[in-house]
Amino acid sequence: MKNYYKEIILFLFQLFMFYIFPLTAGPTDAMGMVFIIIIMTFILSIFMGLTQTKIKYIYPILNSIFFIPSVFIYYNETAFIHALWYFVISSVGLLIGIFMMYLKRKIYGHNN
């Protein structure tokens, strides 16, 4: 718990996007809301990839698991497939963030 403040903040923001943000959408705003959640998941995954802890590797799995209860709250059972999409999107974002961190270390030659 000592150095996981960035990761906890990113997880909390992701939970906000899954559980609080849909409360702001009306019935006609569903596709736009899903699109915004997907984009934010991708961006948060890139930031997670830029962190230097090992917990970042379980982020895609936790991301898809955290989405599943929101299916019962806001959506119907056809939305279960989105858990797979959130896993894929957060995996790609995480890999991009890790690659950006690798390039930063290679170019500047240090870990920060």
C-alpha cells in the first residue's frame, strides 16, 4: 500500500466511470456514454502502464471484473460482452504505456 497511490487513484477513477458516470446519461445517451467510458478506459490504461509497480499487470483483469456488476445495475445481460472489450482495450492501453515508459528509459537513460 506504500507506493500504490497512483494506481489506487486510477482504479477509483475507473470505478467512477463504471458506476457513477452512467447515472448522468439519459436513455438516448447510451452509445455516447459507452464510447466515453471506452476512451477513458484506454487513457487510464496508458497512465497505468506508465506506473512503475507490478500491480499494473493485473489492471486489465480487474477492469473487466469491475465492469461485471455494472451490467446488473445499468444494462442487461447482452452487455456482458463489454467486459471482454474492456479487457482488450485496457490491455492495449497498458502495453502502449509500458512501451512509452521503455522508450523514456532508453532515451533518457533513467527510471524516472
